[in-house]
Amino acid sequence: MGEIKSNEDQFQELANNPNEEPFVMLNLLKFKKEGGAEAYFRYIKESGSHVDNVGAKVLYFGKAKELLNGTETWDILMLVQYPSRKAFLKMANNPDYLKVHEFRAEALERAVLYATDPVKFKDIIS
């Protein structure tokens, strides 16, 4: 069974990032076989007010289907837009949110979180 481990260096980089613009968090999620999906949906229900309180919103929530490239499989992918990295950290460090976060830990075998910034195509092709 996999282990979910935070990348502390990257958390520190996120905390020190001066960008105060909105960003999107990519979530790749693999549920534990026994009760994982149920625990994750409980986490979604219980964490909703914390997401709302920092002005974040779920942009996309989808079930992974056909894997056309690669070998690592996921159950769900989710895109969440936060108004800023500070807003995300405010939520992630809220003691009440941390209690709810335990449901997420119970639910997941593996997870990848990527904080992403938008890229304008004209900037990369010119």
C-alpha cells in the first residue's frame, strides 16, 4: 500500500512564493480499496465550508477512465482554484480543517497535489 508524504521543501516554496494571483491545484487521487471512496466523500462534505471560507472553488471533479499514456492509475482527478497561495495555506493550517483532513488521510492510498500557475500559450510559442 502506498504512502502519502508531504514534500516539505515544496510547501515552504509555496509559502514563500510572492505570487498573490489565483492558482489551480491539481489533485490526483487513488482511494484505499476498503472504504476509501466513502471516506473521501465524507472529507469533501466536511471540508466544503473551509474551501468556501477562503474563496476557493472546485473547477472540475472527474473519474479517471481510459489511461492512454503512462502506467500510474488514479481514481479521481480534481482541479481546485484558490484565490492565492496564502488562501490555500490559511485553509491548510486551520485547526478545524485539520480535523476534517483526517478523513482524507483515511481515504487515500496515493495522492499527488500540484500547485499550478496559468501559462499563456503565446508566451511559450514566441
